[in-house]
Amino acid sequence: MATNYEDFLIYSGEYYAAYFHAEVKGSSGVNDYYKSCDDVVRGSLLYLVKRMCDIGHIYDETKFRIEDKKNRIYCFKPKSERFFCFFFTGKRIIITSAHTKKKQKLDRNELNKAIRIRKEYLSE
């Protein structure tokens, strides 16, 4: 499974390359979610991903922040959507899952999904 993400490169920059997680070869739920978003959300996510990959950091915590320090899960925040991710070997960022924020609290189910996916990558 750890190589399935390679079909879903979002952007490759000087510091990182960002990918959507793929459940199986050729199929990515988070990519499908991204495609279902409107142009503004897609453009906002691409801007944040490009900035992270080209510059190496985003200081604005309203746009990118760590959500789980223990498991090192981060989140891109374009508009009201949340795209969970983690940093993987070889200067790669894997975007694991996404959802639309509906309340102030962090969606624990989505966070747990991101943690589970990260553990799967690290175990292979």
C-alpha cells in the first residue's frame, strides 16, 4: 500500500512533494473528495500545498497546524474544509483524509482515520 500514493502527486517543490493517500492502486477517497469541492476550495488547498512544498513551512495556524502532536498529524485548512496529513520519508507529505468542518471541535473520527493511515505507512 505504501506506494499507491505515487499515482496521486499534487505538487512537488523544493522542500516537499505532496500526495493524496490511495486506498488501493488508482483509487483515492481524499482525491475524490478534493475533486467534489468547489473551485475556491481546490484553489485554496493548492495554494497552501504549493507554499508548503516550495517554502517548507506555513506560519499561519489558521491555514496549517499540528492537530495531534503525539502522532504528528497536521491539517491544511482551506476555507471550512480540513485536509489531514503527515510528513513521510523522502520529504513527502501524504494527505490522508478530508472533511467539511461543521462545528468548533476537532472531528475525532477523521483524526483517528489519519492516525491509522499514518501507522499503516510507517509499518511497511
